Amino acid sequence: EESLKRFAILLNPKSDMDLKWKEQRTLEFVFAPKQRLRPFQEDVMISVAGVKRTLLTVSGACQGVEVHLDAKQLAFGPVVAGTTVSKRLQITNSGDVGVKLHWDAKAF
């Protein structure tokens, strides 16, 4: 279970279990990443009668949107009436997926 935590995967139930003959139980794997994760693949191991073996392999990834500007502040300073000052900023999407930006025209 510790190896799954690295990938933000929780396993329920958390404790060991005994299965009787022909008994069925539910295993729940919850993937809840809080940050981007590169694609991964991890074997889930079990121990049966003291022998370790692979039960299944889980895989996944977490894509993220990360948009930022090259400046945190845009200062025009004093401007003479009737003149124009313009400034340019670079906006960068360093995330894993494309984004579509919408300006709130009412705010301008």
C-alpha cells in the first residue's frame, strides 16, 4: 500500500483480510491526485500462504493546467494626458493540456 501512496492511490479496506472458501469481497482503489503526475504503472502485490505475487497492475497519470504570466504586476507609472503607454506580458501554458482563455469583458 505504501508504494500506491506515492501515486495518490488509496486502497480500501486498509487492513489485511481473510477470505473464506468461495467468499467475495470488494477492493476499492481511489485515485485522487493533488498535483500533476507523469504516467505511471505499479504492481500491486499480495502474499498468499507466504508467497508474494502480483495481484494486478495499476496505471494512470494526472494532467494539469498551469498558466502563468512573466510578471505579477503591471505598472504604467505616470502618463501624460493624451499620450499612450503600452506594456506586453508573456502568458505561458506549461501544463500538460491545452487551455482556452475567456476574458470577462464586463470587468474592463
